[in-house]
Amino acid sequence: MNARPNRFNRTNPMNRRTLLTGLVAGTAVVLSACSENDELADQAGSDQGYVSGSGVVSQVAKDKRGEPLELNFETLDGKPMSLAELRPTPVVINLWYAACPPCRKEAPALKSLAEEFGDEVQFLGVNVRDQEAAANAFVSNYQIPYANMLDTNGDMVALLSGVLPPQATPSTVVLDAKGRVAARVVGEVDESTLKGLIEDVQAE
């Protein structure tokens, strides 16, 4: 992968209206009803071995992006897929696991945006730790409408190793229409932030 961490430029919060609202200040996203009483979600912000609440946002200039990401994989429901077949649609890749509190907190935002953008943007969830039963339970509980995969062999994590720091869960990566890394959020993603990143890619 040609993209390197030093190619990422942290978004200037003074130059964006609502893109970094809450993230730079370190405030938590507002929970939807399905996770308001989630005890694991309430643990977000504590030190439990995951990236929690930091929401560090970076974007890559078009002329600094690496090659398109390539990976063949199988979804939770057994369907073969590839990143290549998702092009030329922008793709949002979200790394998560079921017992991760910030993953639970951001799930409603990801669901909402996936439904809002519809076919204009492809979302892909990547479970980095669980067995199939736990992953399916999470998807069912939060009514996740997009495809998810089990990264049992660490193939997706390896593919993103030049983009994301080790053990960065949750993390979200936005690919442009050519399949190149355009932006990343390390930590819990805010709905308005991710929407802004997606819209930036769509406007290119």
C-alpha cells in the first residue's frame, strides 16, 4: 500500500463548519435510543484496550493518495465480495468488535448514514475479533443495514496497516471512487464528521 501515515493531514477544525463538531472538543456523540442504556457503550472513554472517543480525523489530498485497495473477502452471510467490485462508488470501511464500547456508541450513526446515502456510498463493517455468532448478534441488535465481514485472518487489518495504527478499534476509513484512501477517523466517529468526509469525496 502506498499510502503512509505521514501523508495524512489532520483536518483544521476552524475551516470546517460542523465536520469536527464535538470531536476536537472531545465531547461524546448523542446516543440513539437503541444504545442509551447499553452498559458497554457507557464504558466508552475508559481504558479497556480500544481506541475510545478520540475521533482523530485525517484527510489525504488527491495527489497524495496511494493505489486502490484490493481485497477479496466473504461477508457474514457467506456472500463473496471484493473492494474492486464496489467501485466506482465511495466506500466507508468501519473496524469494530461487539464488546467494544465506542463501537456500540457509533453504531447508530453508521446505520443512519448508510441509510441516508443509500446506493451512493457503500458501507462495509469489518469485525476484527469476534466469532460469527457474536458478530451476527451485534449486527442484528443495531439493525446494521450494510455488509459485514469477519477479518479472521487479519487480511483487512493488514491491508490498512499503512493507514491505521495497530489495535485502532474502532476506526473508519473512507475510500474515494477509485478505491484509494481519502480519509480516516481513528476512534469513535461522529455522524456529522463522517457525513462531511463522505460529501467531500463525492464532490471530487
